[in-house]
Amino acid sequence: MQGLQFILPLMKNIVLLFFCAVFTIHLHAQTYIGAGGIIPDDGSPVSFPITITNLNPSTIDTIHGLAMVSINLTHPYDSDLQFSLVAPNGDMVMLSYANGWDGDNYTNTHFTDTASIYIVEGTPPFSGYYKPQEMLGNLNDSRSGNGTWYLHILDMYAFADQGNLISWSITFGDHPTGPFAFTNSNLPIVLINTNGQDIPDDPKIPVEMKIIDNGPGNRNNVNDTPVYDAFAGIEIRGSSSQMFPKKSYGFETWDEAGEELNVSLLGMPEESDWILNANYTDKTLVRNAMAYQSFRNLDHYATRYKYVEVMINGMYKGIYIFSEKIKRDENRVDIAKLKPDQNSGDELTGGYIFKIDKMTGSGGDGWVSDFLPLNHDAGQTIFYQYEFPKSEDITETQKNYIKDYVSTFETVLNSDDFADPVNGFRNYVDEGSFIDYFIVNEISKNIDGYRLSTFIHKQRESLGGKLRMGPVWDYDIAWHNSNYCEGPEYTGWAYQFPCTGDFWQVPFWWDKMLQDTVFANNLKCRWLEKRETVLSNTWFDQYIDSVATLLNESQQRNFQVWPILGVYIWPNPEPIPETYDAEIASLKDWLHMRLSWLDTNMPGNCNSVGINDQLINQIKIYPNPANDNILIESSEMKRIIIVNAIGQIVFDSPTHGLNKIDLNISMFEEGVYIVHITTAEGIFTKRFTIIR
């Protein structure tokens, strides 16, 4: 009992100290309550104010600052909503963006940086404490807390589901979090100052922009002398990607008067139009860049790019891909510049860029194809949009020309004689670009491929004139990063889009071209050639590893600010890797299986040289027919590949510049074989027969 008598006073003192501590915290916590109101459903934002005049101390920082925002609201479809806290100077922190799917309400929801659960991981009605989608601590930077704060709410979808904000509050307390610490990087740094403006979807707003790039191998500090320190016009860009809290941006470099200014940025050729791509749903941060690089490896223009880290109004926004916008330019899509007064003769025939895409974003004006997609039971059509000249610049004569040209091509392709070597579809298209575009879409199994973000361009007739596919664009939900329309599977064809009820469908082009034996065989030959080098497993592994190494430091910051590793973000397939390294490994594993499947299933037998018929005489093979040995002659041979009649590689070897090789073929079965020989002039093909 004596021990108990000793313990009881001690416990009393402990309890007393505890309550003193709690009282001290609450003594310094200051909560300000704001009124509610209707959340309109017409796509217009609404802001609810709280005016603070007596905050003590008035400066907010990590000693005493912004600690929590609490809300109560009703809404029948939570994922319609985005809401942000706006500081008196206009700086904004995203609290929640499109979370909760079709769940109802936010009830006693408290946003605080010290919560253990991220709002993306919560479920309606989100009762309790959650980390917001951006850190409240970014505002605790020694600014004044007095002034009018706003809760900014937007119902993004007009579906007659109006909501109501019941109440909201801001709490300032002791020892809150501070701004995310970002001072330097191995990547270039982009600093944007909007001067208190919110960046809209449209139009572009004027901002101050700095780019810090001290060159390869040198670190970049936010206080270093910038290589670009001027003005820009910026806006949010994208279509479905606008649902994500980490926004992508399109911007133009401007002079002081707000006029477009052509400049060279990050080693890219001079231009004024640029993109900052967020790649939010792609946690490897590799997929778009890998598509660009793959298309470039096939000797086509693809947008140049650099990885950068971005700060907007002093707030760290993570890793972005800084890239060229697809545009007519001698250093981008190199076609003739078509002016409004050029409406006849050769000038009228080019150049044009058009696309198949959603109506949101750029574009919008165009024409409907006369030919239905393969899947059209729900009334789907193919709509082509003008990209260059722009909708506001293209003349009626120019519209009619490109529409008629494409319609003629489609009419020929749809005819019984579509593969005719003289009058068939090749009169209108560059076959090689169609083959290479097909290859990139199919390696990546791009579920949006061919039907969205699909660009086509046409040069002036005197300069070539035919339709060419590309450049490639928008591959962040390709490469095994979508959970619908067979996206997770490494098998199957992207051009045979399985979601027949989807509004956007694939043109009939690809299915029809693959019915042409020459096209299929040329595709197979191109595939076999490039799989040895720039489309090999080794190349893809090395590329992915090189990006992962480059981003090893910065990805840790990115996923600290956007803590989505291991979290489902539309449309990630299951299972969701828990770490960045696991994301990289998952991508490589899927890609190996995909490449293997394509090796087995790529159409064509590579037994027709098609458009390379005139080059056959570059190769001599004798005797032909052969028995146990053949002699192959050609100038400075680099590699020999022999393919059997069903498209299997039976011999593959470098030849190191030899002009003649004596090959033992006694192990080959009887039949027809195709020899592909790589020389300095190109790849030449010829067939031989084994008879015993």
C-alpha cells in the first residue's frame, strides 16, 4: 500500500502536466470559421472567404502557422470536385482533386500535413484527418497570415449534381510544417512566378520565368544565374490529364510586350512553343520520353525533351518533361509553311498537320471521314482536326484540299485494288512512316494509339507530298499503364482496339494495310532489322536504367510532394508497385514479355522485298537452288540474317565488313529462305531455295 500511495500522487502530477500541455497547445491554436453556400454545377468556380485581422503572431512560419483546414460539404459525386486553399496574396495549395469517385460528401474532413493518410487513399465521406494533395506548409514561409483567405471550389462536371458547402475553417497552431525544402538539383530547374494569378486552362496568362541550367555534370541551384530570365505565357494543357492535381502546362516564350519570342532552351533549337509534361499517372516518369526516343531511333522526328524540376510561386512541383510542342518548323515537323494567300498550284498541296483526338485541348475544327472505323455499332465516326494551319488561319480552299486528299487515299485503300503497285494506297502515303508508327504503338501497346493524340502530316507535292504518320505523342498510359481495354495484357494488338463501345475508335487503315502481303512482309523485315539494334531488349533496358539513374535523386523529392507510390492513380493496373525501383522493374518485366510476343506474332514472312526490289542485284547467292553450302557476296557486309518461309530467324551473325561468306546450310530444311544483308548503303534482301 505504501508503494501505491507513492504512485497515486505521481500519476496525479503526470495527469496535471498532460492537461497543462494540452491546454498550452490549444491556447496557441487559433481557428477561424467561414460560412458556406451553394457549389454551382455550371463549371464556374466559387470562392468562400475568411477574413483574418487579429492573428497573433501575424507572421506564419514553422513556429506558429497554418496547421489545418477543415470542411463540411454535401455533394452526390465527390470526384467532380476540386478545392484549394488560396492565401491572401493569391498563392494556392490544392487540398483535394477528383477524389472519392461516386461517393457522397466530405464530413468533418480535416486537412493537415501531419496526418498519416493521404487524401487520395481515403474514401467518402473522408471523416477524419488527411494529408492534402499539396503541403499546407508551403504557405508557412514567414508571410503575414492576416488578410482574406479563400476556399476555392470547382465542380468540374456539369451533371445536375449541385453541392453545398456547410462550413469550413482554418486553424493556425504551434510547430506546423514548413515549405518543402528545395534548393538544388542535378536536373535543370524551371522557376515560374505568376504574380498571384491562378494558371487557367485557357487563355495563357503572362508570367515571369527563369531556367537554370549549368550544363551536363554540374548542379543547378535555385539562386544561380539563369540561362533564361524573361517572360512567358502559360496555361494548363491536356485533356483527361487535367483531372490530376499535378498539372501539365503549355507555354510560349514572350518578350516584354507579350509577343512570341523564339529562343533556344535547354539545348533545343529556337522556337516559342513549349510543353511542361507532368506525367502524374506514370510513376516511372519514363513512358512518354521512351516513345519519343523509340520513334527517333527509327529515323523520324520526335519531340526533343529534357527532364527538369519545377517551382511555381516558390512551391516545389516535382519532375516534369520539358519538351517541344508538335509544330510546323524546320527543326520540328519540317514541312512547307502554308500561308492564307497560298490557295492554288503546288503551294496549296502542303504542308499540313492534322490529328485524330478528343475535341478538348487544341484543335476542334475539322471534318468527318467518309469511312467508318471497324467498330461503329454505336454510331462512331473518325474526326480529323486541323493542327496546321490552325483552325483560325486555314482557308476554305485549303480545308477542301486536305480533306479531298485524305478522302481519295481512303477511297483507294478501301477498294479491291488497294495494294496495286501502280495505283494503290502507296501513291498517297509514305509506307515506311506508317510501318514505324505501327511498331512504336504496338511495342507500347498504346490503348490510345491510332485513335487519340494521333498526328499525321503532309508535305508539299514538289517536296514529296505523301501522308506521313507522326510525330508520336502522349504515351503515359501506354507501356502497361492502363487497367482497361486489355491494357495490362502483354498479348494482343493495339490496332484491334477491343472496347467496341468506346466513342473514339481506330480508323480502318491499319487493318486494311495489313491485308497487303507486301506491307506485312515489309513490316516484318523492318521489325527483324531494328530488333537487332535500337529496339532490342538490351537497348530498352539500358534506356530505362539510364532514366532511372538520372532521376534517382529527384524522384525522391517528386514522390515526397506527390506521395502516390503504391497508391492507385487512374488508370494504373494491378498490382501497384510500392516503390520507384519496383515501378521500373515492373515496366521492364512487362516490356520483355511484350517484345517476345511481338517476335512470335508480328505479321508477315519477310519473303518479299517489296519497295526494295530494285536493290536485289546488290546481292549474289550461289548456287541457287542450293544443297549444303552457299556463297553470299555483297559489298562490306555488316550483318546477315536468314529467315525461313514462316518468318523464323534461322541464322543471324555479324560479318564485320566481309565481301564474301561461305555458309554451311546442311542443317537447314528444304524450302525457301530469305537473306537480309546489312551494308553501308542499307539493307538488301534476296531469296534462295534449298533442294535435296
